Amino acid sequence: MPPDLPPSLGSRLFRLWRIPATGFAFAALGLGGLALAVLCFPLLRALAPDELTGRRRTQRAISLVFQGYLLMLRLLGLITLEVEGRAQIKACRGKLVVANHPTLLDVVLLMALVRNAQCVVKHQLWSNWFLGPVVRAAGYIRNDIEGEAFVAACRQALAEGSNLIIFPEGTRSVPGQPLRLQRGFANIALLVPADLQLLRLQCRPITLVKGEPWWRVPERRANFRVMAGETLPVAPFLACGPRAIGARRLTSHLQEYWGQERDD
């Protein structure tokens, strides 16, 4: 900000700048993803010697694109970003990466930071004009396929060394309301089985929340924090007896882990 402007005026002008810049960022994400899916990803898959290599190359390309996208957001003055435990996140292999889900940008953050990232995505994305080609090319796992096939797909992805990203809430949380975790992630962890890498995502001031239009930017640019927590072994929850009990206790553990976070 120019030093001769009063701070209040400078802040207001900076906020006015961030509204069209946010619109540009959304357009770049959608149109850029479509262009990559049409022009780049098919070539990566065609030149790969096998399907696994093709998926890996596509997923790596998506990670690099999202890293560049986050850099663009920072250069535009839209966000700041802090990552605690970057080396721990980078070292993940064959784990369920589970995180809370406060904002629309969470998927981009995790795909940029987690290596060999595989995702469980909503089936509606398969027909999305912009993101459908991306998720199909990357070989992500639909959340609506038949139960045994779904577990088999998750088991295969983890056995190949991929990290499976899951948001246990299923959708973005609502600021000020208690987190509501679904037990699907816990059943996956117990059925595969797989250890969990816990992440905590935080945004201050909160923005891009569920039900909020993109143009309602906060007074200050948002600071995003990604914090690596414990690597949670699944064995103690397998030892609880029936899977329903283990899933309930694992869900309660994460409810407590994230429950104190508030993004008001």
C-alpha cells in the first residue's frame, strides 16, 4: 500500500481490489482446469507406459498446477499461507489424510501439499463442466459406487502408495456450529485398514464458507494455516471389537480433535 494513504483508506481500496481479483481467480481455476483436462492430461495418459503411471503423472501435474495457483493467490494479495509440519505432510505414503473442511479452498491446499494424492469426490463432480474432466483424468474415486467396489478402490490406491484425502464432514462446515462428522471415513480406515494423518485447517478471517458468495470478501485478506497433527494408528480402533464400535470411537476421537476449532 502506498505509504501516504491513511490506513483505513488504504484498507478499503485494497478490499475493492480483492473483489475483482477473486473473480479472476475463480475464472482462472475453472477455465484453467478445463484447458488442462482437454489439452494436457490426455497427452500425459497417452504417453504413459501403463495406467498407474498415467494416473500418477496426472495427479502430479494437478499438484504442481495447484501449487502455482496458490502462489498466484498470494501474489494477487488474496491470501497468506502458513504450513506447520510440511515435512511430515510430504513424507505421507499410503495413509488416509483427513482434515476439517472450513472453506472452498481446502481441496486446493491439500492437493498442492500432499504427494501422490488420491481423492474421494462427490459423484456430482463427474458431470461438472469444468472439474469433471479433471477428476476423471486423475482417476479419483467416486463416493457413490457400490460398497465393496468402493472399499476395493480405496485399498488399491493406498497399496499403490497413494494418500487418500477425505473430509469426514462430507461438506464444508458452517461457522459457529458444531462439526458433524460422518462415519464413512472411519469405516474405510477400519475396512482397508489404514493409518490416518490428521490435519487441521484454519482460515482467519473466515471466507469462502458454505452458502457465502465469492464476492463477499473479508475486510482483511485471509490467512490460511495447514497444521499437521498426529499420525493416528488404526490398530487400537480395530481392537475395539465390532467395526461399528471402532468406527464410533474413531469418529469421536476426531470430533474431539477438531471440535474446539471455531472459525467465527
